[in-house]
Amino acid sequence: MREIGIGLIGGGYMGKAHAVALSAVGAVFDTGLRPRLQTIAASTPESAERYRRAFGFARAARDWQELVRDPAVEAIVIASPQATHRAIAEAAFAEGKPVFCEKPLGASLEDARAMVAAAESSGVPNMVGFNYVRTPATQFVRQLLAEGAIGDVTWFRGEHTEDFLADPSAPANWRCHGRANGCMGDLAPHMVNCALALMGDIAELSARIETIHPTRPGPDGPVTVDNDDHGQMMVRFASGAMGHLYFSRTATGRKMGYAYEIHGTRGAIRFDQEDQNSVWLYRAEGPEATRGFTRILTGPAHPDYLAFCQGPGHGTGYQDQIIIEARDFLRAIETGQSLWPSFRDGLAVWQVIETAFASAGDGRWHPVHHD
């Protein structure tokens, strides 16, 4: 068993989640490579010192540049705003250090392409953070589909819907400005990643993207919202299956509406993240009178569940998804091989998002081009 010094950039919502995960992952999964909380950087040296004390890092850096150059930092986790991702990743790869970057991969398709080029040129492991697809339930669904449990898949419906900006009187904040901070840059990547993981490549799509509340209250009067509140896509997967994806930050009543439904020739599957420890499975077999959806509660028989709990039905939570990501990042570093989802998988998501913007702009179906 050996240690590896981890540098974390960003100590906010996701920064804290990664710090907790890095502290717990060795005990949860008995990893051969154990993370050492070495250095943390934030928007100011004062914030970094505050996070250092709170999370247990050995030292606080003045800025992310100092952290990247720190010889005691052997791998880097990026949990800072999207606009910073590219510069940090490129600098880290230039130092030959593995990188785990929170989604989205950069603030644009151009950023994502540059980050993939830097990652692949460096030859060091890289991963992007799509945590929701790591639940034992969704990992189990991937297994079911791979095994052909519901026959040939004919249709997929996915959504990522929340309501944190549903109230038009809610004041403007940072989420209301910048394309990458809109719904298509913030929520949509999670469900696009899910659709690609479960269904494979999207061949073409037709999209509509809208801003529901064009202004919001500000300290000096109305503030213009310059990004999107919700969007939808009709898609055709490379497999031939049809699909529909919807994303919204104004879906009143929805708190964590990461949900999907899949139809096949011999069954169907339903899942909703608000009940993340349940999968609903329908098998088209037996007498018609006894057919129906069966609720399957996750337990030790499902992927990555047993490491957290021996009791079926007790459930896993949000933080556990981040711990699973940390385990995979350590495994990638230990083997020297990037694991799914890599930076290239993050680029694939951006290619779908940019194609959606193009389609929304001219009202036409567009093919999705893959680098």
C-alpha cells in the first residue's frame, strides 16, 4: 500500500464532496493506493486556508498555479468553476500529473477539444466527473441492457429536471450568466452522459432551447438572464432507437429529477434519482394477468453497493457516488490507464450539447459529429 499526494482546486460544494470522498475511499474500498490530502487551492489564499483547516489538507496554496507546481502534489482534482478547467488541466498535464475534472469538461466545445488533446499528448490518466451514473442502480441497469434483459431497445426517455430557478422572483445569481452556467451547460451534460452510457452514440438530433424568465431581480433593478432555463431534444441513436431528452432548472417540484425510461422488445426499465436505490423492471413473460413492473431495491448483489453496506434496501447516497469516482481515479492512476468516463467521454457530451445549440438555432435536424 502506498500513498499519493492529492491536490484539490476548489473547496465549495463539489470541492467538499471530493475532500470527503478522498478521506473515505481507502477505508470503503480498501484501495491499494491511498490518497494523502496534500494541498488545496481556492479563489483566495484566505479561502484556501479555511478549507485546509476544515478538510484536513497538509497545506494551502496561494493559487492553483502554485498547487500544480507543488512537487508533493502527484495528482489533481479540479472542482473549480468551468471557465478555469482548461488552463488548470493543461498545466497539470504539462507536469505529467493525472487529472480528475468535474463536469462539464471546460466551458465550451473548444475547451473540451483542447483538454482532450493535452490529456492524450501527456499520456497520463484522466477522468471527468459524472457522478449520477455511478449509482449501484444505474450500474445495474447498464448490466441489464448489456445482457439483453429487455430485448432490443427501441426507445429511451431521459430527463434532468430541478427547480432551483423555477420562481421568477428569485434574484439573479452566477448561474444566470454565461453559456456554460445555463441549463444546457449545467444539468444537461449529466443526462446526455447517461444516455450515451446506456444507449450508445447519438447519431442525430433536433433541439429547442429557451429562457423562461428573461430577467430576474437584481440589487439595482431587473437583470437580464443571458443563458437558458430549459431545453429538449428528439434524438436518433446510432443503434436506430428513438429517444427524447429534457433538461430544466425551472421544473417546479423537481429536486433531483435525473430519470429515465427504456423500452425494449421484451421488457422495460424505469429509474428516478429521487428514489436512487430502486430500479423498476418489467419483463414481458408469463401470463398477462401477472405481468407488471417489479421494484428492485439495490443491495450487496448490485455493483459497488457492498463496500458501503451489507444490508439490502438500506441504500447509498450522493456522497457515495463521489467515493466511487475517487476509487476509479485511484485505480486509473495505479494502472496508468484512464477509466470511463475519460476526458474523451466528456468531449462526446459537449459535441451533443453544441449540436443541440446548432439545431435550436435553425430548427433543423443535425448529425452529431464525433472527433
